[in-house]
Amino acid sequence: MSVITSKTKGVFVIAVTPFRHDGTIDPGSIDSMVDFYFEKGADGLTILGMMGEAPKLTLAESLAVARLTLARASGKPVIVGVSAPGLAALGELSGKVMDMGAAGIMVAPPATLRTDEQIINYYRHVIDTVGAETPVVLQDFPLSTGVQISTKTLGVLFTAHPSIVMLKHEDWPGLQKISDIRRAEAQGQRPVSILCGNAGVFLPEEMQRGADGAMTGFAYPEMMVDVVRLMNAGRVEEAHDVFDAYLPLIRYEQQPGLGLAVRKYLLAKRGAISCAAQRRPGIMLSEPAVNEIERLVARQDRRLTFPA
């Protein structure tokens, strides 16, 4: 079983959950989606995240998605989002997916947390619940959760809990947080892996600040793969050239509320999934939106040149 560590690097794509038109899970599209992501160069996957419509799934469905994904991944690392309102549900899902062979779990703080003390106590309870042997990704996404975690509090958590091996960095603006964490590590704080989200909107800058890669969803995962590869090779201008070619689509996919519909439409268009349906409630793309996406794709195809 491949597990994540504080040295994990690369691109872990946040996977969508494929549904049929009737809202049922589509096992065939899970297989094709997993193949698609790895064929485009992903180092691993993260499933049942916020853009994976996890809150719309039953426990049985979450386990089915995890089982199908892990089977298709054939030993490549798969992180499973287990965030839940209560620790009992979080612990049950965590234990079952780790037994299936998950590489680790991802936990976002519940929106009820307001103080540093509450955040510290919450993650202590999480580690007590899932066991100190379970690798944990701490998802820091205040724009969604409403929970502000300071760099100082992150340092307290990393020091107290060695099983928190990775930060999913999605603070915005948050580039300084990456710099501050790396500075603290240079001064003796335990190192952690930092993979960044927000659809890769700041990926080149995040890599320059010391991030280890990306953990986010975008319908063109090869963009993230190429940017990370080129930045690691010191080919900064080429990395920015690749990023710039995709930027109009990244921007369009970042629309609050509409982004998942855009992503699923493009993944279906690219053959990764058979159907762009979301489980209800979900936003459908209008005809003008589809026309705008198609125009952006056509313009992107004319601009793209990939470095060797």
C-alpha cells in the first residue's frame, strides 16, 4: 500500500464523482476517469473532496466510490476526503478506506470552529479518532469553510501530530503562508508536504514560494503536471507560458457555484466521463455558457505549444 508522507510531491488531482443522468454513480466512468487522470501525468488522486460532491453521497456510496477508484488506481496513491460534521462518521469512513488501501485521508475543519484553541482541540480529537498511524492531509480552505487557521496554529498542529503529513493549501491570498511555513521549517519546525488548490490559479507562484505541487481539480490536469515539472526543473518562464495558455479556462472554471458544472462538461467533452451530470441539487450550464466554454477551448487549442 502506497501512503503519503511529509515528502510527497507532485500532482494529486481532485477527482469528480461521475453520475449517470438519473443521479446514480457511474462505475464505468470512474474507471475511465481514473485512467484519464493518470494518463495525463497525475501522481495520485484525491476523491470525495468538496468538488467530488461528497456531502451528497451516503456512506455506502462513498465506500463504493473509494473501492472502485482504488481498484482502478492499481496501487497508485489515492487520498480520501473524510470530512464530516461528527467524528463518529469521520472515523468510520476513515477506518474503512484505509483498510481498502487508501494513501491517507483529508480532513477540513468544520465551520463551527472560531478560535485557535478550538482548531487545535478539533484536530487532536481527529487524530485520536482515526489513529496516529493514519496519514492526514489538513485542508486549509477558509473561503469555503470560513475557518481561518494561522501559520502559528498550523505550526502547533504539525508539531503535536506527526501524522499530519500534508497541508492542502487553499488560503487566498495565501502565498505568504507558504513562505512563512518554509521559513519556520528552516528554523527547526517539522517539515510537511504542501500541495496547493484553488484550481491552480496561483500554481506558478506557489511553486516559487516552496510548494511541493498541486492538489486540485481542473479539466486539463496536464497543465498542472507540466507547470510543476517545469518549475522543478528551473524552467520558470516556460512554466508560466504553459500556465498562461490555460488561464482563460481556469478563470472561467473558478466561478463560484458554476465551476463544477464547467469542469464536468469539459471532462465529458474530453472523454474522461460519459455524462456531465451532477447529483441534485446542482447547477446546469445554459446555452450561452456552453458557447463561451467552447470558444475558450478553441482559442486554447490554437495557443498551446508544449515544452519538451
